[in-house]
Amino acid sequence: MKMQNRKDENMKKQAFNPYLPSYEYVPDGEPYVFGDRVYVYGSHDRFGGSGFCLNDYVCWSAPVDDLGDWRYDGVIYRREQDPLNQSNRQYLFAPDVQRGPDGRYYLFYALNMTPVISVAVCDTPAGEYAFHGHVKYADSHVCGTKKGEVNNFDPGVLVDSDGRIYLYTGFAPKGLFHTVMKMRGRRIDGAYCVELEKDCLTMKGEPKLMVPGPLIAQGTGFEKHPFFEASSMRRIGDRYYFVYSSILSHELCYAVSDRPDGPFAFGGTLVSNGDIGLTESGVPVNYTGNTHGSIVQIAGDWYIFYHRQTNRHQYSRQGCVERLELKPDGSFPQAEMTSCGLNGGPLPAMGGDEAHIACNLSGAGGACMSVKQLQNRKHPYLTQSGVDRECDGDQYIANMTDGSWCAFKYFAFTGQEQQISVMVRGSAGGSLAVATKRDSQPIATIPVQGGENWTACKASLKALTGDHALYFTYGGQGAMDFKSFSIQ
């Protein structure tokens, strides 16, 4: 079986989604190419955690010419290093990193209960960062500590080609959350931009409203996809691409301008972690939740990094990535969720794969927001054995009941594949129908009988050639856990 990151002397490691090991939970990914490696900076969730971002910042990186060979570079920053967190009760929310004009690397972040942007610095991309300071006005007043100032959150940073530094920040909820934040005197109406001095701390002026939130978006072109959170900026040629999470939460969108501080025009949706926008009637094909990420060009190809939810809540999120197509007019069509990620094309059909690389997952009644799964135990979900960071490679799909289905996209078939087998356990008694499209005729029907231990079940496979998705639909009694499948 070809398992995740298996490699021989003559082959690169196989890339999958999620792109990091199955025990790792790094959402909010900001990808950058420094030298001959791509580095991803994000927050750090805990498996089974009771809130967002409970672990310290870590960094992972991979060679630009071997995007399945991810290396753990260790903890790069700890939450107790920030002077505003002397009680050690706050957590490190989504960061961003830029190489400053002095050649050092600057880590921008915000603690979860403090509307202030903090900065740390390091001589190398993935070394141990040291606290540098808090973003402040020229008179040394720290931005975000007075009523009426911007609610600093999810910082994005751009060091432009001329060396000028721009900070992007903001938070724009609606409903009760908006009311509460407003009562606290926070400015929460959209995304803001402010230029920084060369010290990466001192603001050159007042933050400027750049992209509207939901309460002020009418008539702006952002009505259907107003800004919510997750600011990120990239420059492509002479245009500036602002990547953000809309108020719909499950999608990353982009806006475009000829200037780093706007005005910006809405561009489109880059990715949805439920493929909403690509499916009929907007029905999600995966359990949705918040998302955060950005775009990067690696070896000539563009990619969008984002995250998915696991474990029936939003506190154990995992990074995923899809290839993007940059059109001649500068637009990006919405990317489809796949199991391939950084692979550069379909996965080989021959061999074995873990079930956790499923890109679609749904119960018989459809998918929903991850947090709503707690209210209906009939939903399947991704989980693992053990505790946080204890087990590598044992993530699986749990609780597949009658009508539950999952999909893997895409595989290259040669016509030589003859048999398919699955590893399952649980109280299941029924069958798994395998098809290349949702609700199409099966190419295999695998009888399954669960038990306490993982059991292999197999069936013959209809001959296929070309690139195809694989949809697995369970029909029968009880509940099934799904660990892996193999095609021979």
C-alpha cells in the first residue's frame, strides 16, 4: 500500500490533503517561499481542544521541488513570550510573517483577548522568534488600547517591492457578537490598512478602511461576500490581491486593487471548505466551519491554502491546499476541494490510501456546519486515536451510518486495477458502494461486517481508465469506522 509520505530512493514523497501529518492541526496557513523552501505559518489547534489555537506556534516547511516532503521545524514562538500575556491565559491567534527591509523575519500576531498587534523577530524563517514590540502610533500609544480604535485581529502584512510595509487588520462580525463588541468600543466595520515604519512597529498614520464588513457593504460590490476576518495580502505583478474570509465563514475570497491601500474591488471566491458555489443549489458536500489562508506561487503554479474541520467541532482544524488557475485577466476561478492538494495531478489509483484524505464527507441528510454535528449523532466525522500529537497516521472517518458517504478526488486509473479492499470496524453490517460520481452506478460493492478490530473487506472492481473520483456510500445497519482503502 502507498501510505502518506511513503518514499523510495527514486521517487518524491506523495502529496495529499491534508498536507501535514494526520496528527497535526495547523489552521490559518500563511504560505511563503523563502529560498528553495515553502514555509507555512499558522495558528496551532489541539486535537480534542476546547477552544481555538491552544498550542504554541510551530513551523513546517518543504522543498519547492518536493511538495510532499514536509519537515517539522519545531516551536518558533510561545504565548508566554508576549508581555501582555503574563498570566499565560491567552492564546496565539492567526499570525503572518514577512521578511523585513533589514533581512530579518517578522512575525505579526494577536492574542485572543487583546485587540493589539504584537510582533516578534528572528534571523531565519523557522528559528526561535523573540518578542519585538506592539504596533503603535508615533507617540508610542499602542493601537487598539483605546475605545474607538480598530479591533486589531488576524494581521496580514506586505513588504512591497519598494520596501514599504503595510499592515492589514480588522474584524467585522454581525448579530449579537457585533453588538457586544460595539459596546466595548471596538471599531469592527471592515478590514483596515496602515503603513508601518521600517521598525515594523510604528504606524505612519491612522488605519484606513479598505474592504467593508456586512453592515456597511450595501452598494459597494461586496454585498454577497463582505469582509469578516482573516486578512492576507499578496502582490502579483502590478496588482494587489487581498485575501479574506467573508461573513459566510466557509469561504476565502479575494479583492483586487492597483494600490496596496485600495480602493479594492471584489474579485471572487477562491475556495470553500464545503465546495459551496461549485455544488448544485449551494448544498455543501463537506462539513463546514471557519477558514483562513492565502495564496502562493510555487515553481510557477498558484495554490490556495485553507483549512478544514475535524472531530465534530471547530477546534481541531487541519491545513489543506488546492491548485489555482490564474487567468490572463488576473482572475482566479474557485478551486475545487480535492485529495490531491500539492501533488500536481491525480493520485495513482494502484496502491493504498488512508481514509482521512477524503475531501468530501456527508451524512445521509447532507453535510452541515461542524458544530451542528454535536446535535445529531448520525453524522460521520474525522477523528484520531490517542491524545494531541501522540499518534501519527491513525486518523480515520468515524460513525458512517446508513446513507453516509465520502469522496476522494482524483485518481489516475490504467485499466489494470481489478480489486478494491477497505479497512473497517464497528457495529456495521451492510455494504460500501463505490462509484465515480455521486449516485452513479457502482463500480464495486464491498460487503462489510464490522467488529472491535480493524477488518479488511474486499470486492472486484470494474475496469477503468483515465482520471476519476471515488465515492464510497455505506448502506446497512449500525455504524462503521473507515480507516483506509487499497486498489490492486
